[in-house]
Amino acid sequence: MNEEIHFKSFVLQEEEARVLNKKDDKKIHIYHITLTNGELLKNTRVEGSLEWRLSGIAANLIAVEDDNGKKIVLSKYQIVKAELENIED
């Protein structure tokens, strides 16, 4: 019984976070992304938050733009750390 209440609370908190992230899903998010090979991609632009774009089972790839304007497709397994620097309208 207690586990069921805890699970429902967790699901509600997760849903609230998704709703908050959904409001920003069309804004440009700028990250500094560290990859598994140690490479640092600074000022990487993503439409929507990484949390929103990479949530779910089927979401493995994400298209981003580096600070030179070059399009890159990353696997979520390549990303070690992503630091949010800014959100543009």
C-alpha cells in the first residue's frame, strides 16, 4: 500500500516536470556538452531541452548545432554531461 502511494506521487512529480519542460520545447537551449571521448562542445544549440528531446525509450538520437553553425547528430549515449548555459526565445 505504501509503495503504491509513493509510486503515484513519483508519477505525478514526473508529469509536472514534463508539463514545465513542454512550455520551453520550441525555445533554443544552449548547452556545453561533454562527450564520452572527452570532447567539449561549447555553445551547442538545441531546439527544446535535452530532457524533453531525449525522454522516452525510442529517443536515441538528437540533432544539434555547434557554435560554428554545423549540424551534428548525437546519440544520447555519447553525452556524459550537459550544462545549460542559456535559453533563447
